[in-house]
Amino acid sequence: YKILRGALMDTDGTFSFMWFQQFFNDPYYFKILGNSFKVSISATFMTLIIGYPMAYFFNLYEIKGKKFVQILVILSAMSAPFIGAYAWIQLLGRSGFITVFLRNTFGFEMPTIYGFNGIVLVLTLQLIPLVFMYISGALKKIDRSLIEASENMGITGAKRFFKVIVPLTMPTVLAAAILVFMRAFSDFGTPLLIGEGYRVFTVEIYQQFMGEVTRNYNFASTISIITVIITATIFLIQKYISKRFSFSMHSINSIERKQAKGINNILIHGFVYFVIFLSFLPQVLVAYQSFQKTSGKLFVKGFSLDSYKTALYRVGDAIPNTLYIGGLAIVFTVLIAVFIAYLVVRRS
């Protein structure tokens, strides 16, 4: 209500559509709207293309170290978005570790990490774990008898994947897609750090709210309202499409993992490990740099715990506050969500 009120008031506090007129009369804002859609759709498409096969291989075949892989997936999904952007700048930026190594060793110049490609790369690697966990949950509910029936009818391999597995998991695929799209569309830290001149909606809203030169709360509110309308519309479209794929399925016997043989086993393990490695690489880099010695704001040779001492001294109550607020949020969220879910499902 507060944001809507700000969008419908002019500078004198009277009712007006002037801010909406300003938005729709300026092609610049349509451009950043298009940028946001391009980033979000591309990230959603890439996470599904990579995350779905990963979940499929993980749940239908024996993967060595699968418990450890699951832990890494969860940890990858837990990191803050700007940490991933910062880490990939350290790795693939103009003076990044990988960029410098490839340039000095092989004379190969890496494509720039900044702009559209970099944003999509970082968002994809950040959001793959969400798709993986969603699809894994859906695959575990598929009854083994359906897989056996398809094999008896000669449907195996890739044909089985597209004709049996994908249709059975389509409601979950759509749910995962809308979640990834919303996360990518609303992400602020990644485009801000890695976008450079590639502006998206969230960064524009921030600039209007907190601009160093000028601040316009009313226009920022207008852009926010337009964002809410767009995301709500996309959500309703997703719900409509989901109804066409909705069905009930009672799983008695869950799918049993099989041992892939030969080159297929190598490729499956290589694919899963490589995706997990890329998703978890930012955390590895940040952990490594936390032990490096520093002189001012620069890294120097050697390792120490000085950074941890400095951090713990400076943060004060930040860590206890984070745990306290997070714990309270979990309790209230679970209680309220369970209550609402009960009323929605069991009452008219």
C-alpha cells in the first residue's frame, strides 16, 4: 500500500498518474525492462537445461559420493547472491585468476564476465541447486512400475526421458521455472556488481531510491508497482499452464538407482561433478581468500587468521543478531504457513 500510494501521488501529494506517464513515455525504461526479461528467461532456461539432467542422473544412477554431493548442492544454494558475483569477478574478471592464467599460459583471452553474459552465468550457477532439489523431489515420487512398464514397451534411454519422465515431472518443472524466474528477476546484487552498463529493473529501482545525485521515491515506487504487476501476471500464467499438466500419482515403489556402465558411467559422473564444482567454486575461493594475509586492502603472500580476528572484532552483535532473527523468522514462518496451508486444504 505504501509503495502504491507513492506511485499515485505527485510531488505535491495529490493523486496523479504522472509517474506512470513518465515511465511509459521514455524508451529507456522499456529497454531495462527488456534487459530484465532477457536475463531472467535466459537464466531460467539454462538452469533447467543443466539442473534437470543433473537431478535425473543423480536419482536414477549410482553416483559415488552422492551424500557429499548433496551437501555441496545445499551449501551452493545457501550463499548470498553478491558473494557469487564477487567471486566470479575474482576468477574471470579482467585481472581474475583464471583470466590471467589462460592469458599468460596459452595466450587465450577470456570473454568478458561483465554485462549480460556474466549476469546469466552467475545466476545460472547460483540457481541450479534449486532446480536440482525440486526435480529430485519429483523424481523420488515416480513409481518404479511406470519405468518398468515403459522398458517392457521398448521405451528406454533418451526416449524414455522425454516421453515418460519429463511429462510426469512437468508440474514440478513449471514450479521450479517460476521460482528461478522470480529469483533472477528480483536479484539485485549480481547485476549491480557484474552488470556494469547493463541495467536491469532492480538496479534502476535502487538508483531511484538511493541515488547519489537525485532520489525519487515516487518514481521508484512506480517501477516497483510495474514489477509486481509483471511478476504477478507471469505467476498467473504459470498457474494456468500448470493446471493443464496437473495429475495425482500414488507412488508405492520408488525408483531404484542403477549402475551405469562404460563410457556412460564416466560421462554421468563427470557431468554431475563438473556442475557441482562450478556451483561451489565461489565458496571455495572466498574460503581460500579468508586465510590469506592482507596489507591494507591488498592480498600479500602467506596465510594467517588475522582476517578472522578482525572480522569477529568488528562485527560485534552481527552474528548473534543474524542467528536470532533467522531463528525467529523460521519459527513464525513455519507456524503461520502450516496454519494457512491447513485452512486452504481442509476448509472451504
